Amino acid sequence: MKITEKLLKQKGFKLNAYSEGKFWEYETSDQKIIENILQEDYFGDKNAVCLQLKEDFSDKKLAADSNVWEIKTEEEFLNILKRVPYKTKIETTITDEKGRKLL
């Protein structure tokens, strides 16, 4: 897996613009998702989680309430990203040679 704009959008990230630049951000207050993202670091005391990275996919961060952690590697970020549920359905359409939908 690789970080792409398409993957981030499928996971529910939004591209937000600030004076410091543009950042991809995923925010949730869903306790089940927070528990899944934080895993062993979750103690039922977090109200919100935000994953953030720059528009060019650098400077990755994880914030839980007022605590912020820098995510140093793409591999580490992807491991966290795998625990974020897809927000959009990944659709596969099977068509015949004339482009008509079969399923």
C-alpha cells in the first residue's frame, strides 16, 4: 500500500487550507474508531483523534485530544491508516466488450 490522494479520500480525509499550507486531515470522535486507531494506547479517555499530513504527504502527525505525536515513517503511518475504516465504497463494475454493466 502507498499513500495516495485516492486512498486518503476513500478513508475520509479532507484537504484543508491554512496560512501554513494545505493539509490532509482525518478527524473522528467515534470511540470504536479511536480505540481501533490507538489500540494499546487507548484507555477510554480520548474524545477526538486527528491524523494529519501535508498536501505532499510529508510531516505526518497523530493527535488525540491535546496530545500530538509525529509519525516518522511512511510505514508507521500506513499501519495506522489500515485501522481507519473506508468512508467511501470501492466500486468495481464488470462490463462486457460494449461497455454494458454485467453486475
